Amino acid sequence: MSEDKNMKNEEPVIITFNDVQYRKSDLNEEQIALASRLNVIGRKLATLQAAHDDYVMTNDYKNIVIQSFERSLKPEVVEEVEEE
């Protein structure tokens, strides 16, 4: 019987859901298919999150450069007003 427990523990975990690890032997065919989809979706979302974070940071940097460019143009206008 201890061999059965060891064999089951060596079986790879298909999915961890609500802090519970599920192996293939714990699931029926439909659940295995759904678990597989959840795993794919999770990996895809992780990739999209990284891309989103990159977009947000790049967009913030773009806005900083735009503001810097605008400020670089304004001193000319301020100097002209001061001379009058």
C-alpha cells in the first residue's frame, strides 16, 4: 500500500486549483481537458501581463519625453514676454 501512495505522489500534478493539487488520476477526461485549457490560458495571460506592463512603462516614458519637449519650447515664449 505504501508503494501505491509513492506512485501516486510521483505522478505529475496537472493543475493546482484553490490550493489543491490535482493529478491525472484524480480527474475525469472532461476535467483533464478543462485543466489543460486553464494551464494554457494562465500561460497566455502571464505573457499578456508582461506585454501590458511593457506598454504602460513605454507609454509613461513617451509622455515624459513629450512633456520635456513641450517645456523645451516654452522658454522661448517666456523670454519674449519678459523682454517686453
